[in-house]
Amino acid sequence: MSIGRNDLCPCGSGEKFKYCCKDIFKFTNKGKQSHWFKEEIEDYSTAKIIFKLRDFGIEITYDSFQKDLENFYSAEDLTEYWYEIYNINTTGFDDDFIWLGAWVLWERIPTKMMCDEEISDMILAGYDLLSKDKLFECCDIWFQAWKELKKHLKDDNINSLKKADEIYKGDQYLSNWYQYLDMELANAGIKKKKYFKKRIKFTKEFCQLLPDSEKYIIKEMKRVEAESYFAIGEVKKGEEKFKEIISEYPNWIWGYIGWGDQYGPFSLNKDISPNYKKAREIYEKAYEKNIEDKEGLEILEERINNLK
């Protein structure tokens, strides 16, 4: 059975074959290689990769490849473009060489931004570090991945998380990953406050770059920014941010819960003395509004009862 790199993996995972069980199919029953591996191509010189691509019918040079990179964000997109304009004469497993060769060249040739595949590798490396309890290293590489991803969002005028998911060709959904980045920056910030500062930067940039994301996401990111100011001891700034949230979303109960939490037992900054009276005053502001979130109101009531 022939399996294309963009086909669904036959294992039933729902992932593309190239990101799932491809390694298992490296050799056929006859012992012949059935798929290229990126590590193999990385052993080739840049010139050898270019000449091999030219042998397959792709009329590129070092300079033309570098120019092509200005119009694409992933080696996969560039490969699809090549298939449209060139009469590519690959057969069998050599089809993989086109995409992997483009990926390796992208990593080597100076360009203004990383390809999606490189960013995806950074994100995967972060998950691996996290599994080894290397929290700070994970946050560092993920924050760098976000820095690279920002270039794509700015360059292509992507203004919502949904659109970002549509154009991103890595093997993670950005709509899932951004939540992990936020969560782990908070976990790291409890131990080293500089990560709360990174969390503030991340949330502000997210809202600036992706303002048309679903409203609940933007509201939550603004709440995260506000609580992070409290976490680093900038109480006045945190107060200002929560007041802005309440003013913009007066019927959003989590604005009140998040704000009140900063003065109660849920505060992320244990250096701030608890002020249960103020926490209760903030919580109870929610009762003055027309809030229909029943689950949120139940949680609010629990918060108030805990203060007693």
C-alpha cells in the first residue's frame, strides 16, 4: 500500500502520516527504503540538495530559493507551489525528498523568518522538556517559538486565532498550544517572577495581533495580564487593568472573580497580604450586574463563602 506524506495515518490517529507513524515505515518488507528521513538529507551539502531538486525538475538556484521564501511560511506550502509550476519527475519515496529538502534548505539559507516546520519542532522540543520536568527551559523555547510565530502573523495580517490555525502548517493546533504556553509561564512565574513578565508580554501581544479571536479568549487573556501584574507586585497596574476589564465587559463574572482573587487565598503573589474585606467587596460588585452565567455565579458564591 502506498501512503502519501499528507495522507491520514493508517493507525487511525487522525494525524497526517508524515507527523505520525512514518518512522515505522522506513523500510519495506524487501529491505528497501520506502521514505526519506530529514536526518539523512541534513547530511547532504546545500549544493547537493539543490542539485538533487534540480534533477527532479525543480529549476532553482540558491538565490531563487532564497527569493521564493519571501512568499511562503512553510516548506510544505513551497513544495505544493513547486508541484504546480514544475513538471516534477519523482517516483515512490523520492516524493518525500522535495518537502524535506525544502525544509533543510530553509533552515540553512538566511531568511527573515523560520518556516512553520522549524517553529513546530521548537514547540515539540518544549513538550519534551516539560515531560522531563525542565519547566524553565520549556518556557524559554516556547517563548522563542511565539516570537518567531509573531513574524508570520504580522507579515500576513492574521488577526484571529482561527485564521492562525488555518495557515499554520505545523503539527500542533495553535488554539491548543497557546493555552499551554500561558499555563506554564504562570507555573514558572511562581518560582521566578521574570516568567510572569514574559506572560504579560505574551498576553498583550496576543491581544494586539489577534484581536478578532473569539471574545471569550480575548477576555481571558486580558484577565491573565491583569493578574500577572499582581503576581509581580505591580498592584496599581493590576488594579487599573481589572477596572478596564470590568468597564469593557461589565457582565463578565470572571472579571470580578479574577480581581477579587488577588486579595484572597487564590492570589498568585503570596507576598501580598490577604485582604478578605476588599476581596468580598470586589466579588459582590458582580451582583450589581445582569449576569446570566449560572455556573460562574455558583463559583462566585463559593469564593465568598470561603472568605468566611
